Amino acid sequence: MAKTEPAVETEQVDVDALSKQLSKKNADYLFKFKRALKEEDVSDEKQAEMLAEMLPEMLEAQHKGQPATQIYGPVSTKINQLLHAPKAPVKTSLQLQMLDNALIFLIMYLAFNGIAAQFSSKNSNAMIGITSIVITAAMAGVIMTYPMRYTQMPKEQRPPLWKMALIVVGLTLAFVAAYGVTILIPGFMNPVLPAWIQIVIAALLIVVRIYIKRRYKITGTFFG
């Protein structure tokens, strides 16, 4: 027969009893703190939770001769800390950073290729096909993301520098190989778009990137 583990009871804090043990100075701090909570329309339940956490800390500091203003600062500071503290920013995933960087390179490649072709007197056969542009932009986005993400890590969490260097070198070789393969892609699978179409696509992709970046709050990429 399986044994049932006894339920763990949460330690209850007697707020009223602890309040009576406060010094005059701390009691005044508590009075102002409660008044500020009411002005902020904090529920009674939430107030009780805050006081249950603060009062033991206040009494412990009081026994050491430290008033509440010394450990918490002014009442307004403590209220802001508890109720209006800024939320920690959500870290962008590796995949979203790669997507954003790839879009940046795709926009640049299309714009530069289109502008160069627009003002070039050479035959259009010298232009790069759209499939080649997309593949190289995607690879460039992946390659650039790793060293950028490495520099954004806390120093104690970073992998060894030699390991990151090997990853970047390996990805760079893959980039060169991928670009070489794109040259062999048949023309019908790698069409050369007219210069003006490439420029228009680049402009449209700028709008797409802005939307995705704002929608998913992407940070830490090539252009921030």
C-alpha cells in the first residue's frame, strides 16, 4: 500500500502581531506604506502578501538598529519597486535572430544587385539569380548570428572562444560551398529578375522586416 506524504503547510505570518512589535519610526513607515497601497488600489489579499514578506524583514533589521527607510528607502521607492518595476526584456530566440539577419542580408543583396544591374551596361547574364541570392542571404544570416549572440552572453556563460571560432569557420566554409553550388543551379530554377523588380522586392521586404521585428520584439540582431 502506497504511503501518502503529509501535506506541507505554508508558514502563516501574523501581520497584526508583528505590526505591534515595530518601533515608532517603523510603525510610521508601515502606516504610510499601507496608505500608498490603498491609493494604488492594491487588493487586500495582495497587501497581506506584501506585509507578510516585509514585516519579518523589518523586525530583523530593527533588532540590528536599522529602520525601514534604511533597508527599503522612502515609501515611494518601495512602492515603485513592488508595483511599477520594469519587466525584464524577453530574450529573442536564436531562430528569430537568424530570420531577422537573413532578411537584412536579403534586402541588401537584392538592392545592391538591382541597383548595380540598373546602371550596368553589361549583359544581364552576369547578374545573380534569385535562388542564389536567397540561399546566400540565408547562410549569411545564420553565420552572423552566432558571433553576435556570443558577444551578448554573460562572460561566465560563453563557450570557449576556440569553439565559437570553429563554428564560424565551419559556417563560412559552408557558405562558400553553398554559393558554389548555386552557380550550378539550372537557369530555370535560378532566374535572373529584372533590376527594377529586385529593387521593389527589397523595398517590400523592408516593410516585412519592420513588421516581424515589432511583432516578435526581436533584439540583438545586425541592426539592433
